[in-house]
Amino acid sequence: MHTYHLIPENKKQDLEKILKKISDYLLSFVGDIIVIKNEELRIKNYESITISYTNASFTARAEITDNKIILTTFDDDSVTINLIKNVASSGGFRIYNTKGYFLPNDSKLMDTSAIGIDRKIFEIFKNASLTPLFQYQNTLIFFCLNKKGEVVMINRHYLEFLITNPQSPISKELSKKVADNTSQFIAMFDRGLISLTFDTLDINKVGKDTVLQVTNFKLDNEKQRFIQTNTTDKIEDKNYLYLKIGQDYSYKLVDNKLYKLINIFVFYDY
């Protein structure tokens, strides 16, 4: 079971109106979501709703108690909190996870305590002494807590490598610190101060553990397009027209040593 507090941005806001906005939003999913209002349960004021789904067995409940709205969901419910999150900012309230943090405004940054994560990924984090907090929807971008309580960002490229190579040792490539604590992270993320890119590749600072895969292109003036010529492991001529660094790099384990593979695309006009 998970408990959230729906906290008004303005203390003077009417909690019943907020609850009605949530109810109206959920009722817009005609045929998919069932909302039982408390007047239907013969309760005097508009102080609670029960949420259920036509194609799922779980239910959730939102009720006004002690001058706040309390939302209760269950482990198999990965839907309700994300639906309510969609209406939070326009409804004038924020969602507080009673585990100790507000949910970010970005509806795509999902609370892992509500959605759960793949078992293989969970084991990788456990072995690295990391506790998952958020996952960016439909990606391998995670934010976790380390043993110091700092928020770290997961290197999605290296995580993908570990998923397919579970016996490989975990290196420092897995994560980097982005905030001192959860409170700082939420405030920074809501201001757009946390990048979703693990690092920016710089070919001028390539280490010995990095391998370049350089694909060369030559301009065909007659056809007015670039034609691929060959692939090398270094930039052979720096008199190029344009150089593009592929940000989606990968990893490879060779003789128990981890290498980063970076794709470089070089375009020449001769």
C-alpha cells in the first residue's frame, strides 16, 4: 500500500474543489475508469472518492482527512498516481509521497515506488547499493539514492550493458551524483536544472578505455549527397566539413576490461 498527500499550492484553496477536479478528470476516461463519489455512498459532504478500473482489479481512494487530501493506492496499481499527477499542476496542488518527497512536476518522471521496476534492474541497483527513486517513462533513465543519501543518475548505456551481461562487475560508470539529497533534486528537476543526458562526449578528452568507431562520408557534388566511404578507429583527416558525435554510445567487455564504444561520423567535401 502507498500513501500520498495532495497538498494545495495555496493554503486557502478549497480541498473539496480539488477533489472534484480530480474526479472530473478521471471521469473523462469514459468506459475505462469508475469513480464513486461520496454522495453516492450517502456521505454528507464531497470528502472522498473511490477509483476503480473496468480492466483491472485494484482500487484506490482519495479522501479529505485532517485538512488534507490523502490518496491510498496498492502495489499492483501503477496507474492512479500517474493519472492524478497529470492534473496536479493545473489543479493547483502537489503530490507528496509519505516516504519523504514531493513528486516532480514532469508527468514522465515516474515514482518507482508506484510503478515498480524490472527484477534484473532491481538486482543491479541492489548490488551497487542504490535505491531507485524515479524512472523516466519508457526509458532506462533512472535516478537513485546512494548510501550517502545523495541522488545519482544512472548511465542508461552502461545499465543496458549490465542487463545483458549480468556477470560483469559493476564499475563507477554506472552512476554520477546530481544532487545532495532528494529535496534538492526535486527543486532542481522542476527548474530544468537536471539533465537527462548522463554525460556529454568530448573526443578531445578520450581516455584509454574508449574506442572510436569513425564512419567517413564524402560529398558527391553531382548527386548532391554524402556517400559513405569507410570505417576506421580514428579521425584520419581533421580537414573535415562537419563532425557528428553519436551520443548513444555502448559498452564492450574485452579480456575483463570495460571499453566505451563511441560512434563518430565525419563528413568531407572532397
